[in-house]
Amino acid sequence: MTGRFGPLAAFAVGCALITTTAARADDIKLPTTMAFTAYDTGTAGFNIAVAVGKMMKDKHGTDVRVLPAGNDVARLAPLRNGRAQLAWMGSGTYFAQEGVFEFGAKEWGPQPLQITLSVVDCNGSSLGVAADIGVKEVKDLRGKRVGFVVGSPALNQNALGIMAYGGLTKDDVKIVEFASYGAMWKGLVNNDVDAAFGTTITGPAREAESSPRGLIWPPMPHADKAAWERVKKVAPFFNPAMSSCGAAHQPGKPIELSNYPYPIATVYATQSADQVYSITKAMIVDYDAYKDNAPGATGLAVKTQTMKWVVPFHPGAVKALKEAGQWTAEDQTHNDGLIKRQEVLAAAWKQYAAAAPSGDQEFRDGWMTARAAALKRANLPNGFEQ
């Protein structure tokens, strides 16, 4: 598998030879040009990427192009091929690491992705529910209509993770499929569906809140450990979060919900440690230059980083975090465990792909079986039990 990233490694070495611009700190050395990938134009991920890019231009003389892409494969392909230095991702970072959904295809497989910094702000991410159907708790969604988006397994897995809090599976609700995220939320407003996954600060949630149906976020009390264990089995990337901003929130009354970092400044393990260090260091030391330039950008503060998530930090980022006093021995132990998981997945993929069936669906099904077996042998959680 590592051979696949040869061009990327060569690119990283090449970047180290590009004329660099003297930075505010002598140890920050960035290429004269870089490319980031991000979600579509106008999204939080795109806007934050632009804000960080502007900082790098203003402070370090580096021209940054932000390339919008509509799905996780499109965001990662330029990074894998060495045409971009950073991908601003969401939960797709985890799915790519695990080699599931679209990353279970022959041309992908488990990806050795790593983190630099990520955003966690005041919002939550959960199932927004129409206020007119009497749902008060997640378990009350039994028999209700839950939105899924065709071709977006990440969104659908997110919904399953929230449903698991209430002890529900896909079979306990009525799945209604939509062509897009926006169409799903429009369906909630139009009474075509009762619940839709999203972040509390997404624009469609505001529209739903102001519609005749109204909107609520059924709470996910953090003290219910058994419920959270169910969530983690289906969507390990979710963490308990106090949501205090967004649609259907009252000032001073935060809601116990879930959340995960978004966007996540993602790189490959094969990328130059020096370059990743410089990118991360720049975002840390020049935080004040961009934090107010895009909604959510304040969530990149080094002191608010999610240190023990489900994807490891890159060694270059670890160096920058250590210098900022934000890295502990426990963080290192956790990170080492995640890198071991990536090694287990890479070995399982290499063995499976060598003698896998030729049909696309048979290939994916066989891989998921081989993947589960490899993780079980290594005494590691599967993460996809629904």
C-alpha cells in the first residue's frame, strides 16, 4: 500500500526544496504556493480554509489556492496525488482511515491519514427533529421517518450513530431517501420526513426552526454511559458535547448533544514532517490573524484541540503541539495506538487485495469481512456494527 504514495512522498521532498519565505518565526518555512481542498464554496469548511490561506499569504508570503470539492473522495484525491498539501475534511477522514464505504473500493482501501489541527466550536451535531411530532428523546424516534441521503454513507452513518443512543437501528424507523443534504432538510420542512442529521449551525436547520413545524434537538445526556457506548460502537468519532449555539437553542441553556471535529486539517502520514510542522505552527502562532475571519475559525485554538480522537496526529503537528504545551504522555500513548490501528488495517488490505474477488460489490463485502476479522485478531474495535 505504501508504494501507492510514492509520488506524494516525492512531492513532499520537492516542496522542501522550493524557495521558502521567511516567517514570523524562523522555524516556519512554507512553500511559495500551496493548495488546500475543502467542502463546497460557502460551507464552513471552505470559509475556514480561505481564512487560514489568507493568513499564510499575509504573514508568510505563501499563495494558497482553496479547491472546493463535493465529496470526500474528491477532497482526498488531490492530497493523495501530491497536488494539494492539506485537505479540510469531516468524518470522511475517519471513514478513509478505516477503508469503508467509498474507501472500500479497489482503488482506495485504508488511507494513512493524520491530523494537524481541527475545529470544535460551540455547536453540536445530531438529529434535528420536527417539533410537531411529540418527540422528546432520541428513543421516541421509533417508527418515525428519518432522512438518508443517497450516495452519502457518511451522513447516513452519522444518523445511525445518533439513533443508537436511543437503542434504535435502521429497522426501528422509516428511512426516507433524498438526493442531497439540502433536499433532506427541505423534506423536513415540507413534512416528508421527521428527522435529519446536521450541525446545529447549518443554514437549513435555521429554516426548519422558523417553519410551521419547528425544530428540536433531542438531548443525549452525557451521564448515560450505556447509551454512549452504543453510539461509539456505530460512530466512534462522536464525542459528548455541550451545544450552546445554532438553531433551536435558547440563550444560556446549552443542550447535551454530540459532536466531532469539523473541519479537520488532514494530511497523509507520508508527507514531510518539516512541512506539516510549519503548516501547523503557522496556524497556532498566527491564530489571531484568522480566528475572526470565518464562522467557526475560533475553534482552531490550540487549547481547544480534541487530542484523543479516532485519527492520529502527524509527527510534524505533534512537534508544534509540544512546543505550544498542548501534548502529554497520555496523548502520545493514544496516538501510538491509532497508528498501530492504521498498520493493522494496511496489512489486512494488502493481504485481502492480493486474492480478492473481481466484482465491485463482492470485493467490498469481502473486504468488510476481512477487515472485521483483522481488527478482532488485534483486539481492536470494529466501529461499524450496524
